[in-house]
Amino acid sequence: GEDVEQSLFLSVREGDSSVINCTYTDSSSTYLYWYKQEPGAGLQLLTYIFSNMDMKQDQRLTVLLNKKDKHLSLRIADTQTGDSAIYFCAESRSGNTGKLIFGQGTTLQVKP
Amino acid sequence: KAGVTQTPRYLIKTRGQQVTLSCSPISGHRSVSWYQQTPGQGLQFLFEYFSETQRNKGNFPGRFSGRQFSNSRSEMNVSTLELGDSALYLCASGQGKETQYFGPGTRLLVL
């Protein structure tokens, strides 16, 4: 099927690490993405990983990919109140140009 | 480089009317994709255009259509609007397979 699943809500304290998880079903996924959406705004591309990679680090962001379990995670180090937003994981599939399949989004709440 | 721009940002229409939304991709990007975002269905793919040709299409009725111009700007049209078409419509532009960059969206309210 086309399912990409995420937990709906995560609450952390400022300064802690946040880990947002995502599972997908299709083994033909080529790229996996993390987008951030703030209220009233569009989607901001945070990072992406090619399916033959295990890990990608970009400043405070670390993406881990377990292809065997079809599990993707986004770790945000030293979470700040400005990180409060909805985070979407998405996948693109081989031969399916331009189409991203999104999870339902995880709302991250950062408490001061 | 300027980002993806969408116009208008907000729109109110009544049932039965039609609407046209516009998207200007990042300079040099030839692919434009459209998505609908609603609280109930989340983000759903509408269609993708590349070099003025529709390259991929989602599962939406024929009332939803689009086109792309030679300068890569794209429009989408929704005819015979229904209440359920109220949504945030997002377009994304891309240069290769890896990345799609989204615009701020057009928020459509159908009364």
C-alpha cells in the first residue's frame, strides 16, 4: 500500500533531544525526506536521505534509516522552542516522478 | 535565488464556481508538482508537470486539472467547486530526483 506512518504528537523540554519516527511500506523507496511546517506556512525541506544510506547528519539534525525494517527517524539535538512545528516524513518511489507520499505529520511541542 | 511563489495566497469561492491557482518555480527548475492538504486527508499528490507535459497524476477527479507553460510556471484549475475542495494547495518545484521545494501555498475556502 501507500502507507507512511508517524506518531502524531511529541512533547520535549527545551535543550533535550527530540526523536521523530516514521515507518514506510514500499521497498522501492528511493529518497526519504523530512519536512517542517509551521502554522500557516508551506513545507520547509529539512533534509533527505538516499535509500542506500544508513545515516545523514546536518548540524543539529541526524537522520537514521533502517531499510530492513523500513524505519526512518529524525533526531533534533538541543531542541529549541523555534523547533515547535509539524514534521512530515515523505518518500519517493522508483519510477514515480514528482510524487511524494507523506505521513500524517508529527506535532512537536517544545516546552521552555 | 527566489523561492517558489504561489498566487493568490488566500481565496474564497462559492460552490459551483471554478478557480485557477498559479505557481512560479525556482529559477531553473523544470518540474512542478501540486498537492492538496486537508486536516482529514493530509497531504495528497495531485499531479506533476515537467517541460509542459503532465508526467504523473494522483487520484483526483477530472475537475482538477493543470498545465505548465514554457517558462515552467504552472497553473492548476478546479472546476465546479465543492465544499470538500477547501484546502491548502501547495506546489513544489524540483530540479532532479532528490529534492522538492515547496511554496507557501494557496488557502482556498469554498462556501
